[in-house]
Amino acid sequence: MYDKIFYGNKGYWTWLIFLAGILFIGFLAYLKQFNEGLYITGLSRDVSWGFYIAQFTFLVGVAASAVMVVLPYYLHNYKAFGKITILGEFLAIPAVIMCMTFIFVDMGQPFRILNVFLHPSLKSVMFWDTVALFGYLVLNIFIGFITLGSERKSIAPPKWIKPIIILSIPWAISIHTVTAFLYAGLAARPFWMTAVLAPRFLASAFASGPALLILFVLLLRKLTKFDAGKEAVQKLAVIATYAMCFNVFLILMEVFTAFYSGISEHSVHFKYMFVGVEGHNTLVPWMWTSSILAIITLIFIIPPSSRRNEKTLVFACITLFISIWIDKGMGMIVAGYVPNPLGKVVEYFPTVPELLISLGVYAMGALIITLLYKIALSVKTRVA
């Protein structure tokens, strides 16, 4: 089944060459950063985490969202997810790889990452986050290819894989919980010091991940012979709807707590995001865009009649995905640094090299998922 990646039409090879070209451009930009240092980025002493870590935070959620198809299918025997479970697992693989790559490029000198493994500390949340991510990557590769190989042979998966699949469910939740602990445990950053950060991360993950999977499923239906079925798509839409509602609810609870309680150290970050502070308002248009898109998403995705219409569903999934990408990425990470603990406002905006490197990482992820889906569909369409 692996040989199928070497066969495809002109559009398939054009797409791969296009992604490889973007990846190469991103690699050249990274070589420039490697040789000249992080000073070519928009990062500074006051804002040490920026666009790279914002993408890492968002993509951890995309990776964790695979549990939304694994859990119903394997634990509750929900047959409608039979065709898309492998797509969810294969979506998690490039998402985790991109997460690790964004950490890698953010380190400046990449060899520093070796210190996490050469000098591990059980008290370090970063160490546990690394373990959780790598473990989740191995689990999804192992489970995905074992189950897909069994399906290709038209036999049931081996019984010993079931406990590993069950293990992957809490492991998926753990990777985003530990990521939230990375931020919530920093006492000097009051914007992140909230008990609802981990639930908020999970809610946004369980909304954006299924929304992205819906878009992939509908795209595959249009470009290939693969059809996951309307029931699976609609159930994913329901999951994304509830998760998005809960995500918005948690955000509103944070805003209420910060302003009603008069906690200036917390509320000032929200002010910076939505109205600006001392004339500094870089994030304002982005956060209002995210908020408006979130409202539009809820308008289109909550009514069952609108949700069942695949055209409006696609629109809602796109607005949902962009809304969370902005809020959970730039909004969550950058706003945690501005203003700094001394009350000084030092703004941040990614530079061209940062954007090119990030684009290269996303191209790498798109390339991996294209090849993985090519393998999966070669089995799914043959078995069907």
C-alpha cells in the first residue's frame, strides 16, 4: 500500500512539487535564522515567544482532536466513524510533527533541544510536554498503520492493539493539558494564570480539529472516489458545535472574572487585545476579526437546518478554524507578554523570515498528510 504514493495524476504531482517548493523556501529562511540568530525575528527580551510558539499551541489542539473520532469508534462502536477514524489519526501525525518543528525553530540554536533529553528534570513541565508529544506521535503512527494494514488484508486488527488504542485516548487529552500547564504555571504572566486554561485549550481543540477534518473529508469526496458518508460529517459538525459553544463560554467567563473582579493585572491584557493600551494596538484588528468570525460561526453552525446544508457547513468550519487560529495563536501567546510584568508595552509582530519559516513548516505538514491520506485512501477505496 505504501507504493501508492508514487502513483498519481498530474494534479497530485503538481501539488507535491508546489509544497516541496514552499518547504525549500522555508528551509532557506531557516538557514538565514540559523546563521544570523533570532534577532531577525520580531522576538525580544520582553516577548520571547511569538509566532512559532503560537502555531505550536494551536497545532497541539489539532493533534489532540483525533480523540473525537477514536473514542466514539473504538469505545462506543459508532460505525459511522469507521471510514474517517484513520483520517483523524493520520491528521494527528503531521500536526505533532509540525508542533515539534515549531519548537525546534524557536530554540534558535537547535542543539539546545538536546538539553531536554540529556538533562531531564521531572519537575520541568517542558520535559513532560516533550514526552507527551513524542509518545502521542508514536501511538498514532503505530495504531494507524497496524489497523490500516489489517483492513488491507480484510482481517480484524490484532486484539493486543485495543489496549494501546484505549491508552491513546487519555494521552490525547494529556498533550494539550500539559501544554496549558506550561503557560498557567508561569506566575509572572497573569493572563495565563487561570484554572480554565486547560479546559479552554481542550474545547478549542475539539472544535477546530473536527472542523478541519470535515473540510478534508468533503474535499476528498470532491477530488477522489472516497465518501465518508453524511452521518459521519454531521456528527463531526455536532461535536464542533458543542465544543465551539463551550470555548466561547469559557472565554466570556475569563473576561467577566477579570473585569468584574477588578483584577487589573489580568484585565489589562484583554484591553490590549481589544482596544489597545497606551496607543499600542497591533492585536486589536486581529482579535476583533476572531470575535466576529466566532459569532458568524455560531450563527451558521448552531441551527440544525444550517448545519445540515454542506455549503453553509463548509463556510462555518472555515470561519471557526480561522477564529480559533487567531485567538489561540497570536491572541493567547503574544497577549500574555504585553504588557510585561513591569507594565511596559513592547509590541511584537512576526517578521518576513518568521512567516516564511512557518509557511515552510505548514508545507511540510501538508506534504506529510497528503502522502498519508494517499496511503489510507488506496486501502479504503480498494476495500469498498
